[in-house]
Amino acid sequence: MSSTVNPRGNAAVKIFMVVVCVYFLIPFWWLMVAATKSTDDLFGSAVLWFAHPASIFDNLGQLFTQSDGAYLRWLGNTILYSLAGGVGSTAVATFAGYAFAKFRFPGRRFLFAALLGMIMVPSTALVIPTYLLLSKLHMIDTVWAVILPSLLNPFGVYLVRVYVQESVPDELLEASRIDGAGEFGTFARVVLPVLKPALVTVLLFSMVATWNNFFLPLVMLSSSQLYPLTVGLQSWYAAAMIQSGTNLFNLVITGALVSIVPLVVTFLLLQRYWRGGLTMGSLK
């Protein structure tokens, strides 16, 4: 049997994909264009085109020197929160997901059902209870008030559990145990190499979620020295709204553009692990 391709349908699909790509790229394009403008140009020139492209260097210079280098401090805080939260939540999700997939223990089904229920709960709904809990531990307005809640990633546990079930056969574990490897040795030498694509996925999801988190640090932190970029830029935006004549609007936009550069670089550096994982799955 031979299958024929409908030229009109193929063209419609391509047009639809182009429209979707343009739709998602327009905000990024606007951000790049706006980062090259002064505050006056933001409200007086073409919205989606450059006014004075060289102005981006002036904006960057002002961005890194405004408020005694507050942006760089916020950037460092964001990197700390994202790395600690991302690595920590990936480790917790890996151990928990592996345990759910390969071990039988009392309450396993109930705990996993509760885990699935936690996925449906918005993270913002847990901020106030988390604040009350950490206030009892005297951790409010510390880095731990942001890092500790970021260690819990129910979706990451679920993702690792599904990946372990599909990619790590019980026979492989039994063979490793017969060869004399203990549980930790089996996990480190057999399971972890197979889980690399899943771990990178969980790590990126966790880091991006922590990097973009706004409500949690807004509630937990009162010292501007501990602000991440999201809360810091919002404080500049609020100041620009209150104080007329300030030049903070262009700095907020330039800071938002700079803040996404580390995420783009991280995705580009780690995407090869996804390609490796897809290839491994196709060969099974």
C-alpha cells in the first residue's frame, strides 16, 4: 500500500507551525527591542522596532551600577537558589522515584497516590503554610526560606518513577546483585547512567521553576540583600511607578533580558543529554 501526502494539508500544517512560532517569539523580540531603548523611547517610538540599538550598552552599564550593583547581587542570589534547589530537588526526586519504582514497602500505594494529588496543588497555595512552618523554625528572611521549599518536586518524583519502570528492568538489577554489588553500588553504577536523561529533565524543570519563582521569595524575604531577580526587578518597577521621572523602566526590561541568558545557555549545554536519551530509547 502506498500513502499519498495531501499538499494542502501539509502546507496548512506548516503555516500553522509558523504562526505558532511567531506567536511565541514576539514577546522575546519585543524584549530585545525594548532593551535597546531609553525610558522616553519606550513610550514614544515604534513598539516592535529599534530606536537607538547602541543604547543597550548604556542600559547595561546603568543596570550593573544601579543601587550599588544590586542587580549583580540579585543575580548571584538567583543562581544560588536555582542551583541549590535544582540539585537538591533532583536528588530527592531520584531517590524517591527509584524507591517507588523498585521497592515494595507498607503504604507505598497510598504515598504515591498522595504524591499524585500534590502535583495538582498549585505551589502558590502552599506558600502561606510554608511561611508559618518556617517562621516557627526562625528561618524567615534567610536563604533557607527559599531553598528548602524548592527541594520538594512531586512531578520530578513521578517522572523519575515512570522512567525507572520503563528503562531499568528488574533482571538488570538482579544481575548486579548476583555479581556482589550492594544496593548503593547497584544504584550508582547501573541505575544512574540509565537515568541521565530523566535527571537532566528534572534538574532543568526545577532550576527554571526556582529561577522564575516570585511569590515564595516575595513572602519569605524582607531584606533586599537576599532578593532574587524576580523580586528585585519588581521592586525597581514599583519604585518607577511611584517616582515619576526615574529611569528604572528601561533597567527593568534590560534586566529581564539579561536574566534569561543563563537559562538559554543552560538549555543549550544540556540538550545533548536529551538527544542521547532519545537515541537510547530507540535502540531498545
